[in-house]
Amino acid sequence: MQFPDDDNGQLLAEIAAAGVDLSKMHQIDFFILFEQQADAEKFAKEIVSDALVQTADVEKCKDTGVWEVITHVQMVPEHTLLGQAEQYLESIANSFNGYGDGWGLMDEDAA
């Protein structure tokens, strides 16, 4: 399978090489960072009312002290859709002083 030559394409290639079936639905975690806890909590409350996001967790990074909202989205991890979801979530996060920090896929079969 061919993947575009960018960060998302590289990550998808690594996931596929690990044996994950990218044609199936998976939980994709999108990471949104905030300097202030209040902004992170407001964003998390707002984003879970969106049809795209099932749940969102707010955590403080022990190393950096930055607040992270991990949004959980059920989707097929297709390159174009991932990029669109990232842009969409970040556009909402920007209004709460947040910014995107990528995504990840937890392979349920590998656990």
C-alpha cells in the first residue's frame, strides 16, 4: 500500500507495517495542547458535544506542564480523512488557545 510522503503518510505506513488493518474502524486519538487548564477543560466540554468526537480526556503532561486533551474518534484511518479531522479539531481548539499535536492509534488487537 502506498502512502503520501508526509507525517501522516509515514505514521500510517508504520502502523500498516505493524500489521494493523487500516480498512477497519479504529479509535484514533487526536492530541490537543493548551497552556491553561481552564482552556483545556472548556475545549474538552465543547468538543464532546460534537458528533465527530466520542470522548475527550484532559491530562497534565508531567514533563512539560502543558495540558493535553486527548479526543477519541472512531474512524477508518484514511490519509485524507485524518488530515481533515486534524484540521477541524485544531480550528476549534484555536478558539480556546489550543493547538494540535498529532494523532495516534491504539491497536486493540496488539494489547
